[in-house]
Amino acid sequence: MTLADDAITWFDKNARDLPWRQPDTTAWGVLVSEVMLQQTPVVRVEPAWRSWMTRWPTPADLAADPPSEAIRMWGRLGYPRRAMRLHACAVAMVERHGGEVPSDLDQLLALPGVGTYTGRAVATFAYGQRHPVVDTNVRRVVSRAVEGKPDAGPSTTAADLVAMAELLPEEPARAARASIAFMELGALVCVARSPRCPECPFEAVCVWRLNGSPALDGPSRKPQRYAGTDRQVRGLLLEVLRHATAPVPRQRLDEVWNDDVQRARALAGLVEDGLVEPLGEDVFVLAGDGPRVPPQSL
């Protein structure tokens, strides 16, 4: 038995029943889930994913609406530029691929906002191809089980992709199953600070365990502060614009935060990111809700 075999056996018994893993989920559904799951826990993504797929079951459905509708539907998931990327992806797929999510990895990677992880995840989980799919959870599992290190590096490298590829079965469909199994192990069992080793199928062969489980003294991820940050102010400004039925005057936006400098900086950032459009100097709308004009001085 290989690590991949053990992981698949464990996954078949313990995997979470998530909607984007159902056999009838489309490649579009997989892509939407992968974008939503970036920096956002499953418990928040699941209802948002269901709502999104009900409204826009295909890329063409989303592409037919303005990007402002994607921002509105995104709600409070956070990092709303992801909504813009999904909309841009949908438009590109309509223009380049007849409204279908391409199965070719190079074509996936050429879509707006689709990076190394997302492209490989869609090719693997939607189309059953053999690609190393490496996120933080997978890096941690491989680092401990294979390399004996308590934690992995802060970002995915070419070496991580090679290491994962070497663990995958040759048969594509089974390799895809192994990829999601490694990921689930990292999410549920081989977690960062309090790994549940007795529940892990690798316990008897994990190099980190065999070495005595060296202290988890690597870089730990501290929770990101939210209150009082520009990110919070951006969220408050977007909340006003999402619920507006008409262009919003600057005076209404001024009411959401009393620090003039920080509020202006947050608003300028939203405009620069393409999430908000100015209509003249003192009126604003969500991207796509009005004619595009050059940003005015903020």
C-alpha cells in the first residue's frame, strides 16, 4: 500500500459531504467553489455557493449580467475581487470556449485570475486529470509524512508540485481521488497546531511521527486583525453600494467611517481595484452599474 492508497481508503470513509463534490457537479461549479474557498472556511462558502449556482448555473449566465451583480451576490464572503475574477472568467469562457470551462490546463491557466492552484484543482477535480494539486493543507501533510518536518513553507514552490506528483498513482482518475484525499487529511486531521495523529492513516509511517513529533516551532499563522483596518472600511463602503438602488453620493459614504483619511484611502482602493466606479467626483456605483469614466481625485 502506498500513501495515496491509504489516503484514498481514509477519504472514502471520512470525506465531508460537500455539494461541489457531488457526481453531477459541473466544472463551473468546481471552479466557483475553488475561488470561494480561498481564505474562506467551508461553513461560510457552502450557502454562498448554493445561491451562486442557483442564480448562475453556467458561465454564460454570469457573463450576461454586469460585474456589479457578482459583487452583490458575493455578499460578505470577503476579498470581493474574487467575484470580479469569476465574472471575468465567465466572460472569457464565453468568448474563447463557447461558454464552457476548458479541460486543458494551459487554457485554464490563461483565464483571468486563475493561478497555479486553481487551474490544477479544476483540471483534477472536475475532469479527473493527473496533476499535483497543492495548497497549504497538502504541503503540511507531505512535509510531515514524507519529509519529517513539522510544517511546510509559506507558499507553494515548484519542489512542492514535484513532491506531490511523485505520490500520485499513474491512473488519472485515481490520482485525482488521491489529490482530494491528501487535501482533506490536511484540513481535518493533519491540522497545523493540534494534529490528530491517532486518526491519521499515515500514523505508522509518518516520518515526523517516527522522529518523535518534533515541536511545532515553525512559523505560525496569527489571526489577521480585522477591526479598524482598511479592509473593514472597504467592506462597510461596499455594503452601502451593494444595497443601493441608485448612485451613492460621497456624503452617504462619509457616514460609514469617521476617519476621513482612512475612508478616502479605502474608497480609492476600491476604485483602483475596479470594484467601484465614480460617476463624476462625488457619486459612486458598483462596477458595471454605470458608464465608466476616468477616476476623479479621491
